[in-house]
Amino acid sequence: MLSILDSQLFPDECIVLDTGKELIYPIFKNGSTSLVKNFKEASLADIKSADSITVFVREPLDRFYSGVNTFIQHNLQLDTSTVIELVTRHLFLNRHFSPQFFWIVNLQRFTNAKLKLKNISSLNSVTKFHENKSLSNSISKHFEDNNKLHFYMALDKVLYWDLIDKIVTFKQILDELKQQYPDVYNEVIERSKTLCNVLG
């Protein structure tokens, strides 16, 4: 573990749901509550042997703002301006607004299944989903000029704008990221590989 956040952002567990027709990997702020309420968990054996797993993906900034709002609601002992300052400085402190890409990295620790990336707008075909955007506009102004946020959101832009409605391997996601956002690829992926090589 390189930081205290590693175990929070990349937990040693992986919940995948079995609808009877497909396996779905629920991501916070992408209808996960509705999904978990309606479907049973797949076994670890089923996750490991799966050919494909469906992942519902949300527009990156919209999800980020919604996740920050959830974080604010879960930390009422802190005033909103303090939470905004923490998030502005450190960005990804919680799984509710850490990149969807991070979630997929964690999934890959448990399976080599291909990923069916679907727009969250199609989630209603599986379960009822009511997106909560009530506070998003009120905090978005705090992040409009945050270049670091927009840089890292490229991790999710690849999923949402470039690969949506495709069935892909994790390697194909990385290849697309490298092609579309080489600076982000080098900063996130290559730097992580370098750190792991030091530890290996």
C-alpha cells in the first residue's frame, strides 16, 4: 500500500451482480443502489470465469459533481466549503467521485472478462433508476477552472465518449487512452508501472 487511500479506492473486494441474464459491475453514482437492491451478488468463481461483465458508465463531470455532493451529505460535521477545499486540493478521496476508470482497474484484479460499456441512460432497461442532480450545479462552479480535475477526467472520457456501447478488454481501454490522451496515459499508467517496478 503506497497511501492510506489505496485500500479505500481499490478495496480487496469486488461486488458483481447477477441478473440471471448478465453480470453487472455496479459503480457508485451509476445506479449502484438500484442495482444492488434488485439483484443478487455473483460468486467470486463466476466473476473469475465470466466472459463479459456489463458496466454502466456516466458522463464524467456529472458523476464527479454528484459524487462530491454525496460526500458532503455523508460528512455533515464538515462545512461545505471545507469539503470543497479538500476535494479541490486532493481530488479523489472517496469512491463516490473517484474516476470510473479506477473502479475498472479494481475489477481487473478479480477477472479478465471483457467489459460491455453501456451508457447509464440505458440502465432503465435493467432496473428503475432515478438520477439525483439536485445539487450538482451548486458545486460545479468551484471546479470549472480546475485543470487537474479536467486532466484526470480523461480517464473516464475514454470510457464514456470513445468506447461506449463497445465490448472491450482492459488492454483495449489502455490502448485507447494512450492514443486519445497520451499525457494522461503517461502520468497515470506509465508512472504507476514505474512505481510498481521499484517495489517489485
